[in-house]
Amino acid sequence: MTIALTRRWAACLYAVLLCVLSGMLAACGGPRVEADPALWRMEDAGGRTAGWLFGTVHALPANVDWRREGLNRVIEDAGMLVVEVRALDDTAAIAGAMAALGRTEGLPPLSRRIPARDRPALAALYERADIEPGAFRDVETWAAALAVSSALSRQAGNDSGAGTDRELLDAFGGRPVAGLETAGEQLAIFDRLDEDAQLALLRSIWETPEDDGAMLDAWMRGDAATLTRMLEQGLAADPDLRTALLVNRNRRWIAQIEPLLSNGRRPLVAVGAGHMGGDDGLIAMLRTRGWRVVRAD
């Protein structure tokens, strides 16, 4: 796995990695659209505010206006910001991680190594994304899946530069910011998937309707229950993907978030919206540990 990737390709893959982890949301551009995404307050046993939770979307159409008054107040009041990855602009680190993890010399094109029953669907996906049939020689299945998603995301008008993470990082300026993972750690999660799970990731792309903006609509309305249900019926329906991409990461994150709540740091924890709900989501895990989590919007 020594063949270098271009920084541009690696950055595109990483942008869609963030989209996948937040639920593979998609939409088109156009006139300004107001959104009111969900915001939660975390309280200790005495009812004192210990911090806030905000479910982010890592790539958005640039026309979505999501900074509501309540969230702006939290940004002012919070003692620090906690995000998935702090160094979103470190393309050199992302390229290095992709070069180390995303390629294996000698792999045939993706269309030749997947099961025969999946090849017609992959061919149709390539046509949608304007990708050559013999693409992704030497590219591991998970990395190819992210590259295809990246192409489709760009066609849908999404822009990782317009994602909520980047704007929140800008809003906190010189104030304390912590990252729960590095880009390399996130990419390594995919690289550790077995081939069956990587194929499930690939299949989840063509099993998502081309014009399905329902997940983004749910996020924009602050409808956390619908967003969780749709995610669990989609990408997270595969047990291996759910465990690797959501459950295990949530457990690692809780171990980092709880000390900040206990020590009075009053963090705004802003991570992918897909991590919030469900029995293994951050909200449920925090409640199990004695924290009270309530809607704050």
C-alpha cells in the first residue's frame, strides 16, 4: 500500500467519509433555505447545564442557513468546542492516511472483484457518477465506495466547505477546540472492515434513491427520531457497519466527553447527526451514565 494518492483525491474521499458518517445526506443548491436542526442540553444530577450536543452535517449545499438564535447563544456560552476531527484542512495528513490505507497494489478493477450479482448495479452507479467502467484498480473496496459517493455528492450540490463543522470551528476562533479523532483514525475504521462489510458499504450507495433528500429534510426540521429511524434502515442496518462506524466510536467518544462535563468545561459537542439517536447513540449512553439530556431548541 505504497502508491501515493493525489491530495485532491484524498480530500474528496475524506469529505465523503464525513458525509457517510453523518448519514449520507444529500440535497441540491438554490435559494436560501432556513433550517432548525436539533440541539440538546446536557445537565448534571443537580440540573446544572454541563454542556450541549449538536448533530452536524459535514457537507451541505451552500444555500442552507442553519445558525439559529438558540445555537448562537450556545456558541457564546460554551466553554469549548468538541468536534470529530479538528484539523479538517490538513490535506497533507489526509493524503498520507489515504496513501497508507486506501490502496493495495495488484487489486483488479472494482467491477471485476465484486460478486457477479452486484455488477449491474455498480455499472448503473458508475453511469450516474460519470466514472469509467474499469475504475479503481489497486483501490480497496471501502475507498472506492467513498470515491463514488464523493462524485454523487458533488453532483447533488453538496460542499464540505459549507458543512456545519467548518463554520463552528470558525465561530470559536481562538477559543479551546478538541477533536475526538484524527483523520487517520477515522480512515482506519474503514480499512479494518472485512470485505463483506466493505461490500455492504458499497451496496448502501446504490440502495439509496438518487433523489432522496428525506434525511436532510429531517435534519433541517430537527426531527431527530425520523433521522435515526432512516439511518438505522440504511447504512446502519448492516451489523458490522453499525458497530464499526457508530457504536464503537460512540463508546470511545463518551470516555472523552464525560470528563469535560464533570470538570465544568461546558463543551458544545458537535458531531455527526447519525451519532445522536438510537439505543447505542450518544444521548442514550449519556443518560445511562446519569446525565440528563433534553432538547434545548
